[in-house]
Amino acid sequence: MLLEKLPSFELQDVNGNAMSTDDYRGKKTLIFMWASW
């Protein structure tokens, strides 16, 4: 999935502030997601 276009979506940061993928469009960005089972 490297270098694939990320769809637009919105999440909250650790402080509860809204973050949108559109805010980072055109910038090199690493998105790290994990799950704990």
C-alpha cells in the first residue's frame, strides 16, 4: 500500500482535536495504525 492515495477521513488526536487526512494532502506523511486484542 505504499504510495497509494489515502481516502479522506477524520480522526481525533490524543487531545480530542479533529484531524483530517485532507490537512496533510500533498505532504509526505506516515500513518501508523495498530490494534490490541
